[in-house]
Amino acid sequence: MSAGIIVLIVFLCLVVIAVTLLFVFVPMKSWWIALTSGAHISMAKLANLKMRKTPVQEIVAVYSMAKKANINISINDLETHYLAGGNIRRIVEALITSKSAKYNLSLELLKAIDLSGRNVVEVVKSLITPKIVETDWVSAIARDGIELNVKASITLKTNIQKILGGAGEDTIIARVSECVVSCVGSSERSARIMEKPEIISEFIMKKRIDVESAFEVISVDIIEINIGNNIGAKLIKDEADKKRIMAQAHAEERRAMAFALEQEMKAKTQEMKSVVLAAEAEIPKAIAQAIKDGKFNIMDYYKLQNIQADTAMRKTIAGETDDNEPKDE
């Protein structure tokens, strides 16, 4: 075998080895996609990405999308944001959206917003087009005791300067609900709120509820008001029922005391009657003893009997009982 053939074989072997190593370490498919998309990435860079076990295809796809939109962003920016736990696709979409709306937002700000847990694309969209949120039904009671159920619509525009660390939508909704309760509660008549719902809106806007929040409140509109219960009348009725029950209790207590006193007097009457009967039982004994002692003769006894009979007849004619009470006719 000649020396030239040996050299050729060695050369071909080296070429095969080089191509094999190239396909092993370099994601050629991703390199070709980037090349044909106008977002050239060196093979060395792709090999480094693959060795660091980053998603090469995703990074290449996002990088190609940014380049087509003339967004100045590097592979290193995408890789570091991905490794930090961010969403690189949202970052590029937010940059494209802000550029289309002629908002000059920095890449670092958008990265920080994305890493804070917010949807950076939605944040940029709400910066361009205000978003509308609604409160739940808010129950409030006017001074005349009428309950009003109010629902409000809030138009919000993102405050990009306070997006980090600023209060969110839930805080804005809570502040609006608090203002609704305060406004309705300070109103003398619920009918006035029903006639002019804008009173609530004006009251809320004066309170500057968007202070230290991630949004600017453009407007607050009352979309619906329903009349609830008449709390004042209910409280008056409850108070009257309470007084009625207390009066009934006092009356029952007095009736029970009167009944007890009546029973006590009846018991005393019976006791006195027993004393009288006991005393009357001693009279015959006393008369007998008087006759025996000669202090009372038989004629005196008959006179006493006549007097008692005459007295009994008079009581009968007068319609009296032995208890000196008139008989029922």
C-alpha cells in the first residue's frame, strides 16, 4: 500500500472523528435553525450551552424571535435569566410589545418584574391598554338604616415605576370597598346615593387609593346598586320585642307575687279561723264551770241561747254566712 493511500485513509478517519465529535457536542439542528433565521450563533457558544445543560432549542428559538423583531438581546442575557428561574419567552414578548407601543423599557426592569412572579407580558399590555377589575358586592348601611349592596368597576393603568414593591390589584379592590362603606355610612339618606351613584365615585377618587400601589387608578364607576334590608327598622323592632319580653316577664313576676300573697293571706285566714274555733270550743266548758261554781244560773244560760238564736236569725235574714260574708243568690 502506497504512502499516499495511507495518508488519505488517516485524513478520512480524522474527518469522520471530527464530524462525529461535532455532532456529539454541537446541536447542529439548533445551529442550522439560528443560521437560517438570521440569528447566527457560533458552534462554540452552542456547545457551551449544551455542556451547561441549558435548553438549547428554547434559547435558540427565543433568540431568533428577538432578532427578527430587532430586539438587542444576547445569548448570555437569555441564559442567565433562564438559570435565575425566569421565563425568557415572556421577556422577549414583553420587549417586542413595549417596542411596538414605543415604550422604552429596559431589559433589566423587565427581568426584575418577571422574577418577582408577575406576568411581565400582562404588565406591559396593561401599561399600554388599561385593565378593568370589579369588586365583589359591598354591603354598607346609610344613616337612615337602609342597607345598600354596591358593585364597582375600577379602571387601572400600570405604574411601571412602582411595579416592584407596589400594592397589587387585591389592595386596590380592598381600598375601594372600604371607601364604599365609608361613603354610604356617612350619607344621611340612602335615596341620595341611589339618585347619584357618582357621589361614591367622587369620594373614592379624592381618597387617592392608588398611593404606593403598582397601578394608577384612572376611574371608579358604580355599575350596580341594590337595596338590601332595612337594618334600622329591624333594630327598632328587635328593641321593641326585647322590651315587650321584659315587660311580660315583669308582669308575670308581679302576678306570681300577688298569687303567692293571696295564698299566704288565705293560709292566715284559715289559721285565724282555727284559733276562733278553738276559742269557741272553750265557751261551753267555761259556762259549765260557771254554772258549777254558781256564777251562772240556768236562766242566764237560756237567755244566752235566745240571744244566739236571735243573732243567727238576723244573719239569715240579712243574707250573711257565718263568716260575715254575703251569700250568693
